[in-house]
Amino acid sequence: MSSEAVPDVTASGSGAAPAARRGSEQRVTRQRRAVSAALDALDDFVSTQELHRVLLDRGASVSLPTAYRILQSMADDGLVDVLRNADNEAVYRRCAVEHHHHHLLCTDCGRAVEIEAPAVEQWAARIAADHGFADAAHTVEIQGVCPECTALKGRA
């Protein structure tokens, strides 16, 4: 759905429960449950507008501003990953892993694959320490063309 997504905030979520994990006291409303269920049903990153269309198609009564607020609070609470697409628009996805991770992104179709990168984690910690930085955070993006899109290009 998004092409050339660029990591903005990397916060992971489990998809198991709509309530926040980081001690936030978010009310679990009908709208929040609808947004959470819609995210659980999607595999790819989705913009707020795209998610709003999905919600409307499902018959959920959630306004676009409410969808924006809920997605932002879910991102703040670490329940979804957030990337920026080529238009600098935030896109969201419920990720399968609950710890810090990165994404391999297809620049053609927007497919994202969650990846572990222990060598990158060690390198980032060492660089931060070498320069006296504390509480350092990072994001890593790897962009390319996925096997399916590569195969499609080969047939053209």
C-alpha cells in the first residue's frame, strides 16, 4: 500500500489486546476496538485514510479524526509500528514481534518484512557509547524489490 516507506518511529505491538502496554490509561471504546480489529486483519502498513475506508466498509462508525487519534495513541503506547511513506505520510501496522526490530521494505508494492539485526544493535550501542551518548535509539531501513515484484518485472 505504501511505497518507499521510511522508518519514523519503531514501536512494536502484539495484536493480542487493544489495551495499551506502557501504563497508559486509554479507555477501550467501541471505536478503539474497531481500529484494533481492522489492524489485526491487515498484513501491510496502512495510512489513516486507508484504515478509515476499511472501517467504513466494515460498517464501523469511526470518524477520520478519531482514527488519527487512536492510531497515534496506539503508536505512543507501542502497540503498532509507524513508518513514513514516500509522501511523508505516517503508515501503521500491527507487528508480530514485541521487541525492537527493523523492516525490509519493497519499494514496488510496499510489502514489509520484520527483521532482526543483532549486529546492527551492537554497532549502534558501540557508536553511541564511543561518542558519550546515553539512551540512544535508532531505526534501520533496508529497501529493495521483493521476490514477487522481481518475478513480475522479469515477465514483462
